[in-house]
Amino acid sequence: MKRAKQKVVVENKASETSQKSKKQKTCSYESVFGKSDLHSSVDWGSLPHHVILRIFQFLPLVDRARASSVCQRWNEVFHIPDLWRRFEFELNQPATSYLKSTHPDLIQQIIKKHADHLQYVSFKVDSSTESAETACNILSQLVNCSMRTLGLISTAKPSFMNVSQAHFASALTVVFVNSKSLSSVKIDDTPLDDPSLKVLVANNSATLKLLKMSSCPHVSPAGILCVADQCHGLKELALNYYVLSDELLLALSSEKHVVLEHLRVDIVSENPGEVEFHTIKKQSWDAFVKHSPKVNIVMYFFLYEEEFDAFIREETPVTHLYFGRAVSKAMLGRIGLYCPRLIELVVCANGLQPLDEELIQIAKRCKNLTAMGLGECEVTCRGLIEFVKMCGGRLTQLSIMEEVLIPDNDYSLDQLHLEVSKHLGRMWFPDMMPTW
């Protein structure tokens, strides 16, 4: 009888402990969702506005629109201005793109109810002219906008170039006139022209800081000078090499022009021998750097090997060099001789000749070099170790594919990683190709 009582007491305590544990779990769920446990539904309609807003910010656009029909409270949050400050219009043709497009009904709702809330806006279009036309049509309707950033992005070939120049300029004018606080504009590969730039400057000169307009064939040096003349807060400018000249650099170096922090120059060729590239004189670069002594000059090369003759023939104050196609050993040798301000160098391809001498020359002369990336090239293990030894700890980024490295009589790949790590002052391994 006594044992039976003890058993009942133990079972009762176990039951109390189990109930207490369940109660604690229920409390933990209640602390997050309000009134809830494993077997009851959450009262989603009673969530605070800021929690619902946070949920909406993580939802894809289509799901966000569907969620707005859950209840009146969620629908109210769906129309809170903060939810529409950032928006990306995805405009794709189902027949030519696997990407989902922003639904036309939602676009109309945004234009009607949220145009004045949009601040950070981008238009991502595919290669079809129809998508670019749709983007222009939307821009033309944003008469109540107050944007801070605007980006026009072609995910494939530059489809905006197929839009009529008049239609494109008209659409941009609507935004440029109504937005009085644009600070960042990215409109690469578009039919942007000088009159459009004048409208941009006339309405946003006090706020514009970044203007990226590479591969805009209708922009002239006069249009660029118009921006530099009046936008005194301009810090970053991106343009195509064909519009860069000695005259433009000298004009940008005069006292009345803005002091730039970043100048990006895209140097592109689609067919070898089709374009004859000009050379910028050292005196022009010197004047520009004297006017903007801390400027980063970034050059992106997409040329063929035989097209590099016009570049870096004498001292050039470039700080960042990116080669998207194969570059000759001769060109890399000139970098070591004539680019003393170089900070970063990325070579996607070179060929089948080791670059030991060129890298060592770059390490000797380019005392500011802190980042290096090598793709389809060849370097001996000893050559890389000598390069790293000369750069030392200032080389904060070193990205080299394993297949680039050639083992020699002095070092194997295993020994290489130990030696490079020692000179860098941190653990380093070569990058590996993915195995899938």
C-alpha cells in the first residue's frame, strides 16, 4: 500500500513537471506571437504594425500583394509609405525570359498610390525592346516622384538602346524634373543625351553625387562638363573611353570644376580592329590628379590583345585595373613601369606564358598595390612567392586559382601555401574551381 502511494506521488509529480514544461513552452510561443501553442492558430491580425511591416519586407512582391488580403490591418500595412521607398521593377517578356515580371496590375497600383513614396528605384529589363519600352512608359507616369536613386539595368544585351531617343529622353525628363533630390543615377548603355543631362543638372545640381553613364553614345564632352560645372557635390563619374580626351581632362582640372573621388572609364571593343583608340597624354593626367589628388581612376578593359597599343605608353595615374579578356605580357610589363598609383589589379586571362617577371616588376614599382586577382594565367610557385614577399602584409587581397600555379623544383603547391601565408601574415590558400 505504501509503495502504491509513493508511485501515485511520483506519477503526480511527473505530470506536474510535464504540465509545467508545456506551460513554459506555451509562454515562449506567446512571447513571440501573442496567444499561441502547438495546437492553436496565431492571431495574425493582432500583430503590431512594425512586426507586420518587417514580415512584408522579407516577402517577394507577389506574396506581399497576396498577404495584403489577409485582413484589414495587413492591408493597411501594405500601403505604409516606408514599404514602398525601395522598389525594383522587373520587366521581362515570358517568351524570351525565365524571370518573373512585375505584374501589370501591381505596376498601375504603384503608379497610382505610391509614386510619391518611391525613393530608391531600379528597372531591370531583359533583352527585348518591349521591356525597355515598358520601363520608359512607367517612368513617364511618375509625375509625383521624389527619387534619390535611379538605376536602369539591362540583364542581357542593352535593350534600352533600341528605344527611340525621343521616347527615352521624354521619360527621363519626367523623373529629372519632378525629383529634386537625385543623388545617384546609373543609366549605362542607354540613348542618354546632352539635353537630358542639362535637365538633370537644372533640377538636381545640389544633390547629385554619382553619375554612371558608360556606353551612352549620344553624350559628348560638353554634356559631361555641364555636369561637372554645376554639380558641386559630384563625387563619382563613370563614362566610356571614347568620350575621354586630353581636352576633357584639362577642362575637368580647372578650378571651377568639382574635385572627383572616383573616375571610372570603360574601354570596350566588340570586334578587333573596328575602333582606333587614342592615347591620353601624361600632362593631361597630371593636371587632373593635381586638381583631384585623392581620385581613384578605375579602368575596365574589354579589348583584344592587339588593341592595347594606345594605352599606358607613359606614366598613367590609374589606381584600379580590370582586364576582362586576355591581355598581353607586354601590356602587363608596362603596368609595372608606368602605374605607380596602382592599388588593385585583376587579370582574367593571359595565355600560356608565365607572368613571373611582370608580377615582380609590378611589386617593385607599384608601392600602393593591396589587391591582386589572377584568372586564366600561369605563374610559377617561386614567382608568386617572390611577388608576395615584395608586397608583404600590405597585400590584403590575393585571389589566384589553383590551376594558375605551376609547381617548380623549389616549391610544391603544399609548400607554396605555407610560404605565402608566412609573408602575408595570415593563412592563405589558392582558390579552388567548383567541382559541380
